[in-house]
Amino acid sequence: MDEDKNIQASENEVEKPSKKISRIGFVFGIVMLAIYFGMVYLLLFSPIFEATFKPVLRYIFAGIFAAYAVFRSYRFIKQL
């Protein structure tokens, strides 16, 4: 009786659910990556933020967004 419990317990430990990304999570991840990289593009190459931020500040924010976008891209690809 105890052996059956031990065998079942060891089988349960082996079967770990995989953290597969759901379809909505996949779409949301792609959209958010597009937003992050789009923000980098707008900060660096678009005149939209010229009146709002000084050039140095725009480049700093673009660098922060780019670093975060690369980090999120890495985590997104790692989940696949």
C-alpha cells in the first residue's frame, strides 16, 4: 500500500505542467513588443517629441525603452 503511494507520488513529481504561452498571451506579447519598439522609433526619428523633450532627454528615454524592449523580447522568445 505504501509502495503504491510512493510510486504515485514519484509519478506526480515527474509530470510537471509546461508553461506554454497561450494564444492571447502570444498576441499580447507581440503587440507590446511592437509598442516598445515603436516608441523607440518615435523618440529617435520622429518630430513628435521635439517640442516636449530636449534631444538629450529623448535619447535617454529611447535608450531605456530599447533596453526594456530587448529584455522583453528575450523573455518572450524564451517562453516559446
